Amino acid sequence: MTTRVLHTAGKDADPRAIAFAAEEIRDGGLVAFPTETVYGLGAEIYNEGAIRKIFEVKGRPPDNPLIVHIADPEQGIELMQQVPDRYNVLATAFMPGPLTLVVQRNASVLDVVTAGLETVAIRMPSHPLALELIRAVGAPLAAPSANVSGNPSPTTAEEAYEELDGKVAFILDGGRSDIGIESTVLDITGSKPVILRPGMITGEDISGALHEDVLHASEAGEVRSPGVKYRHYMPAVPMTLFAGQNAEDGIAAAAERLIAEGQRVGVLAPERMKRISHTLFYSLGKGATLDYAKYMYSGLRFFSAQQVDVLLCAGIEEEHQGLAIMNRLRKAATTIREIDEEDL
């Protein structure tokens, strides 16, 4: 199969590109498309054969449910057994945006989408090309990230092409994803709302909208959410994540030691750490959570293609949006070092 990248004017929809992509999906094919979080790999939600192709192309385990992308909140209601009051409140507050809501599904949702669970994960992306594509197809899209399972998620069309060349007909180019990491996943089926996967919409944000406490679930045990059971985001090189207030000093000391041992060292960290000599460096900007989110996956992908023996990565403070960043980095890491004063 020849994979074509359908270029558009940034976020402005090209009607021809949208038409090509929508026709491919209606015919049972897959299309990679941009969202504000990461690029997704979409199939029409009611086409079981097409959805099974997603699992085949990604090498995704069949017990890992998919997120359903909608073009408006009403489209999500059509998939529900009943509409929770919380859904309407959260839809008003955060749709479109990087929030996925887990609700009780009705009989129209195929088992292959939900991995047999009685719930379905729904979100409305904010990227205009994603919304135009869903509207043109005329149905919601089941769409995980557009990567081979386990690899860092793509945040540009070029990165999606590296993952899917020869596996899908079209990749819709909408520029770099504005956010860069996957959505917050929130279960609203129980007595308390529960964050199953942290994202850039925080527990504090959600609690403020709902005026009630929000819990955080452990990722161990039964799969209740897409993207939490298996290891993800791992670069093709051993990575040590340095966490704690003295993480950057820990990286500098480790890099000096490893270089003295003859190791080729990569460093994924804020720009201020570029001072570490004799390393291959990828900048995470000023080191704010938004910088980490936007460039982290591209950095992991960069080092997968480089001749380094080890990658050293600087963690971030693990609160608010930093919880989502560290959630991804901990999954990507081969080794995690918690650095305090006694380690330096």
C-alpha cells in the first residue's frame, strides 16, 4: 500500500483532503489524522472489520479498548445507555478539548471497540481538521494514537508517516499537535468521578467544574481505560528517568560518569541543561509542563534513531499537569532514579 500525506494549510481544512480521507474511512479503510493531543488512527465506529485493522496495524492487544472521537456532544449521547448529569456539565466545560469521558455504552457500540467492557470512552477533539473529518464521515471514529503499540505517540504528520508508511492509505497533515500528550481519561459511571489516566486537564480543573471531589485510580488491575494496561512511549534505547528536586544535578553527575566510561550519552531535558558537554541533547524548551508535553514524544522518537548507549531524562514536579508528564515518562523509562541531596 502507498501511503499519501494529505497536506493542508496548517489547521485550515482543505475540502479535497477531507473528502479523500472521509471516503477512505467510509470504504472501510484507516486514516491517520491530527488532534490537539497526538495524531490518531481512525476507523468508522460501526465497521467491525475496519476497527480490527486498527489492532492489526498497531500490533495493539485486543483487550486494550479504543477511544471514540465525536464531532459534538450530542453524537456522544447517541452511544450511551443513559446520560449522566456529569456528562452535560463536563461537555459544557471541556468539549471540545483533551478530556475523555468513560460512560455506560448502549448496544450500538461494538465489543471490539470497548474490549468487551460495558463502558465506552468518548472525547471531542478540538483540532478543526479532526472535527471536519468526523463530520464528513458522518459517524464517530474509533481512534487510538497513530503509532505502533509501545512506541512514543506521533505529534506530527511526519512522525505518523514513520510509523504507518505502507500500512494506511492517507495521513492528514494538520501541523504539530498543540498539546502533545494524550487526553485525561475520566470515569463518570460511579458514585465518584475517577481519573483513569492523567492529562493536561487536571483533577483540580474537573473538580472545579463538577463541584465535587475527583479520585485518581491505580493503573494496576482490570483494564477500565484505553492506554493504561501496557507499557508505552518507550524509545529504542535504555532510558533513565531522574525524578526529585535534584534531578538535573543527578543527570549532570551521571552523564560525566558515563562519558568517562566511554558511553555515548543522550540527554532529554530543558534548554538550561544544554551546558552538559559531550552529550547528544534534545531540548524540552524552558522546562514548563506545556513545553514537556509538546516536545517530549518527539524527543523520545529522536533518540530512538540516534547512536547513543543510554538516554538520561529530567523529570518534572509531580503535581497538577506534571502528573500527566511523569505518568508518561515513568512508562517510557527503563530505570527510574529518585534523586535527593544524599545522592549528590
